[in-house]
Amino acid sequence: MRPHSLIRADLVTAAVLLSLGLFVVAEAWRMPRLEERQINPLTVPGIVPGLLGLVLVAMASVLLIRSIRAGGLRSRSDTEEAAGEGDGSSWRRLGLTAALCLAYAAGLVGHVDFRLATGLFVFAFVALFEWNPGQSLIRHGRTVGWAAVQAALVALAVAVVFQELFLVRLP
């Protein structure tokens, strides 16, 4: 069972992300659609932010529901209060996520082919977050292999969607 502090953190995070997603969708809706210029509807300025906002709303809603079901709205009991707050692994994971995103945005995008940058980012993210020091060598190989497969598929899918569907030239 997850500690109450993590369930409560999920509840707060979901509320913030849900608000952000709804704001993004509303602002994307307000952007010009350029119908008077006969612009392809899939290339209007608000389509990508709007879709990303909708995905954020959907994921935040799932997190919110899961947190409420796990008791995120209930107050902590005395025994949970005495148990402490955990080992700090959430902060390490947050720091690792921030470092990987910064390396991707500042170090890779614009310096190497976009598909390669995206593939390296996804590979590093999956491999690092799925890595378990207690695993056998065979299990480590499967983890790395699965990370490589996901990286290749995501890099290809992102490139195709942006270049062919949204008609965006990638760096």
C-alpha cells in the first residue's frame, strides 16, 4: 500500500495538471483558425497545444480518480503520521526526470537529428526508470532491449505525426 503522503501528492498534482490542461485547451481554442486563408485545419496554430492539453486533462483525470479511490481525500491517521514520509525516492525520480528533460531540450534538440534526439531521450528515460539493481543479467538485457524498441517506435511516430500530419519541419 502506498503511503498517504504519496496519495495526497497525487491528488494535488492531478488538480494542478487538470487546471493547467484545461487552461491550455481554452487558450488553444481562442487561437486563430485562419479559415479566411483556406488553411488546412490540421495546421492551425492551436491544434497541437489543444491536443496536448486534452491529453493532459485525460491523464490528470485518471490520476485524480485513482488518488480519490486510494483515499487521497481522507485525513491521515495517527499511525500513518508516526510512520514518516518515506525514503526520498520520489525526489530523486523528479530530479532525474528534470535532468533528462533538460538534456533533451538543451543538449540534444537542435544539435543532432530530431529523431535521434527523441530516440535517445526515450531510451534513457525508459532504461533508467525500469532499471532494477536486483535484477538478473538476462532481465537487464530485456529492459535495455525493450527501451530500445520503445525509443525507436516513439521517435518514428513523433517524426511522422509532426512532419506528415501537422506539416512541421523538424530540426
